[in-house]
Amino acid sequence: MRHTPYVGSGPYCYANSFAMLLGEQAPSTAVIEVATGGPFGMQLIGGTTVFFDAYGWNPELGFDRALDAIGWTSTVSSGGEAAEALARLAEAATNGPVWVGPLEMGHLHHQPEMTGPIGADHFVVVLDVTDQRILVHDPHGYPYAQVPVDDFLVAWQAQTLTYGDPYTMRTDFRKVADVADAEAIRSIVPTAIRRLAMHSEVEMPPGSLGNGEAAERVAQMIEAGAGDGLREHLIYFAIRVGARRLSDTADCLLLAGYPDAAQIAATQARLVGSMQYPMVVRDLPAAATALRELAPTYDRLRAALG
């Protein structure tokens, strides 16, 4: 089947936020996403939480690598008390938009049905700060959203997330090199190979699995009923973002001159995307079958890149 690039909505919060900050000189969100190294693998964290991204990876691990690959840099700040962080944000916003996150999405009550922490990370662009409201472009579909200061600060603490320091933000984005998209992707291929080999910079919780082993174990969990929130996590987030980033990976690898690897990534995208309908209608055996077909593709992708 021929691969067709995807254009549309999806949970690409940090890539979209970066693109907003970089403006007219920004590469595509596909290039930004793939340059983080995130799409190269699958992980089951602690035996319970599945993501279609690299073993031991989280977004924060890929941000500086992505900016370096596309020829940009920024200044990162974090920590301190809430009042100090708010003052820092307000001052920064007077000079232009500010990239902020991770935030706990469940505390952002301008999003429907968000009533408390859900352990979901999120990133936004802050446009203005007043005593009562934070004005943001929320890439989840809410331009110029107004968030009460208290809600924003609780979300910005990131206490219910598995990574990230409280009150993290990036400012002073500067372009330091002209880098073609193909060159940017080629520069991260060694990182992609390491990710696919499951080299992790962080210690993973007991029970964590990666790539083919993760796919097989998640297939078993789905066949057992996909309980404890697994089904909801898959249909509302993990499948959507997983299929999208793998589709983008196929496009980027083809651009960078890796046609065989691009075809494997396109196959991965189709397999992950094919799980959405079965999971929604509870055809659990079909979703498990797709995962078992996905399992050997990670080694194939690594070989094709190496």
C-alpha cells in the first residue's frame, strides 16, 4: 500500500508549540517531532503505561536534541516557588511568547471535561500574564484561551507527571544555523539507532519493556480486557499520536534518503492506526493481532537505518 502523508489534527502539543515560537522560519512539525528521537521504538513503562515512542524516552529528553538538529537554541529556566515562577513568566511574556511545559493537562479547565489531574503532560505558548489570567495558545485546539492564574500554577507544578521540573519554560529562541530538513533528519539517525537498541539515559521502573516485548505484552493485556484505563489511554491518546508520529517518521526518512526505513515506518504507522477502530468497538483480538505484527518491525527499522 502506498504511503500518504497525514495532515490534520492530533496531540502534537510540544511540536506545535515549538513551531509557533520559531515562526516563519520553523520547519514542519513533522521534522520537529522526528528530530526529538521519540518515534523510534515502543515502551511499556512499569508494566502498565504504553506509549508508541522510544524505550526510556520522554519529551524533555528530546527537546535540546531537536533544536540542535534544526539549527536553533533557547534558554531554559525552571524551579523556585510559585510566586517567583509567575513573576519570571510575566517578565518573559513582555518580550514575546513563551514556551511553557510540561503542564498537567487535567488542571487546564478551559478544556472540556478536565476536572483534575490525569497524569497527562501538555505544552502551551503563553502570550500574556495578568493578575487573574494567563493568555495562551493551547495547541490542543484552543487559540487565545484564558486560564486562571491559580489553575495554571497548579498545572505548571507538574507534580502528577512522571518527568519534568516544576515551572519549566523556554525563552530567547535563536536560530544559529541554516539546516535543511533532510540534513536535520540525517543528523539524528545515530540517535534513532540507539533508541531502537533500547539504550536509555534514565532508569526505568521494574516491569518496563520495550519494542517487540512491549508489543507482545500489551497485546496480552488487551486480550485480557484492556482494563485499568488501558483502552481509554489508547483510543484517546496513544494510538492517535503514535500513528501520527510514525507517519511523519516515514515522510522524514524518505526525505533524508532512507527509503527502506521509510517503508518500515509507514508499515508501523498503518499497524498502530489500524488499532483505533477495534479498540473503540472492543474488537480486542483484532487490536492484539496488529500489535503482534508490529513487534518485529523495530528490529527491522534498526537494521534498515544501520
